[in-house]
Amino acid sequence: MMMQERTHHDAEGAILFDADVSPQVGHDWFAPDYWRGRGALRPQAGGRGGVAIVATPAGECVLRHYRRGGLVAALMGDRYLWTGAGRTRPFAEFRLLAEIGRLELPGPAVVAARYRRHGLFYSADLITRRIANAQTLAECLATGRLDGELAEEVGALVARFHRAGVWHADLNAHNVLVTPGALYLIDFDRGRLRIPAAGWQQANLQRLRRSLLKLGAAAAGEAVFEENIWQPLLYRYGRTLNP
């Protein structure tokens, strides 16, 4: 999948966008109040501080403002240390998503990214196309839809990314989307391309396992979870990683 990467610089910061999606993207695109005033904003839970669905000229998109988590959030909030434009969180994620699209992997299509300078720090935003009719794997688990068949599909999904060397920094049940026709991985903040290796691949899988257990996937017992969910997931993962 090809894209026309364009960058707009001004006194506030810079916007990186796909000119194939929209020939012009301004700071208004990243302002929830701008879309709210046009009746084109719908808040949605998820991520640190939440995200919003916005009806843009390019179609329905997800607007995400980067926020820190954990103890550092109390000190830094939504600000990150400036170390150069190419190393900002939104520009790095934009370019990783562009590569994911080029590899024809099922991730969100990227629209635009922005950073705004604040002296030694910056704040950041990202816009991606909305994946319609989707539930997270966590929601599927909560409603009893996570079975061996879906677990196998998740295993195949993760293996496709791992074969291509795509490392997801926070592989958990909230970042797997399930639609009637396909599964997707989302939220590639801090993700990167790596040389495929068993070490980081297995660590990634264990992160997903811990997420499922934390959300109650082993409510009927860990042995039941192992047999009905985790082993089918690993089986399909292995078959897809090494066909």
C-alpha cells in the first residue's frame, strides 16, 4: 500500500500526513472542540485519557492524544522530552503504521500525526482510520465469545506480525480488534521493527497471556484456559510463524 508522506512545519510544531488521504491537514484536525462544534465528535473509552471518533472529510477516524501512564503521569502528564522530530512518539508510530500497511498486515491505516513543541518538551496526537464494527478481544472475553476458534485466529494474527519483525510494545487483549471478517492489531506506540527472534516473540506472547489471565480468562480454572484457549492459540501461532 503506497502513501504520499507530507510534512507541514509551523511555529506550533509539525504535522505529518498522508496526502493520498487528504491533501491538507491542519491543527484543527487534532482539536476535539473543532469536531465537537461540527457535531462530528464521539468520545470513546480506551487508551490513557481516552480517544475520540471524528467524522473527517477522509471518513470516520480515531483521534488519540498521547498521555503517559503510571507514576510518571503525575509529573509529566501529556508531555515528552524533545529529542528530535523523527524520534517523537507520533512520527515514529505514523511511519511504523505506514510500513505495516505496505506489508499488508492488518493494522489501522494512518492518516496524520502531530507534535507541538513546549520548550524542552512536546505533546502529541495521532489520527488513524476507524476500523468499523469492531470489538476488542477483552470485550469478546467479557461476553463469552473467546473460544478455541477465536483463540486460533488471534494466534495467527500475532504470528503474521512476528514473521515480519513487527514488535508490539503493549500486546494485550485491549489492542486486538475483532470484526466479522478479520482481526487487527492496534496501538503501536513505542512499537518497532526488529529482526525476528524467539526471545522477543515469546516475551510478546507472554504479555498477551498475562493480559488474558488478568481479565479473567481462567475463571473456570487455569487448566481449562490452557487447554481451550492458550494451546489452540499457540498451535495456530506456530503453524503460521513456520508454515
